[in-house]
Amino acid sequence: MANAGDITTATAHLGDARTQEAFTTVKKCILLFGAVSAIVLGVVAVMAFTGHEATSFMWIRGAILLAVTPLIYRMTVRASEGSYKAFDRVRTLSTIMPIAIIGVDLIPGLCPAWYAVLQGLSALALIGVAFITRGSALSAAFPGKK
């Protein structure tokens, strides 16, 4: 259980310009992830409507990745307001999701190369989030937490 001193210290670090700049960059990376996810889903829709192959996998995965964007963004906002639990979730998701995205894309025959490339680009934005959330600016925002 955190004592009042821990909360005051965390609050002081959250108000730091460097910390807020790092959270702003994380938010931008998440928005970039969402934008690329929207482009992927849009391309799948165009492909389907023009008679090209658009598998259920491509539709479902594209929709899921786009749908999680606002959830991750909201967690980031909560983290920037002092929620360590939200911060830890963003840090964990930004580490696991790129591995899962790229790992699935490497399964031969599962999706076309263009789809894998676009999904890989979205994963790059999350890799940026993973690095930033492990950097000194955001680690200092939650002292005593590992």
C-alpha cells in the first residue's frame, strides 16, 4: 500500500515537463498505430469491394487492432494522470503486441505480404511505446515501482 509520501513524489514527477513530453510522444505513437490499423482495414475493404482476396482473418485482425487503439490510448491518459496500473498495462501491451503481430505475420500463407508489411509498420509504433515507457523519464514518474 502506498503512503502519502509516495503519492506526492509520483505526482511531482508526473508534473515534470520531461515526463509529460514522454507521455505526449507515447500518445502520438498510439495514434500512429491506430492510423495504420485504420489504413489496413480500409485497404482490406477496398480489396474486398473490388473483387480481390480479403480473408476473414484479415478483416477480424484489422478490426481488433483498430478497436484496441482507443483502449490503449485511454490507459495512457490514465497513466499520465498517475495510474501506475494503467502505465504497467501500456508498458506490457506495447511489448507483447508487436511480438504477436510480427510473429503471426511470419506464418507462411496466412496473409499477403502487403498486409504483413502494413501490420509490421503498426507494430513499429508500439515498439516505440515500449522503449519510451521503459525510459528514464517515465520510470522516474513512478518511483519505487518496478
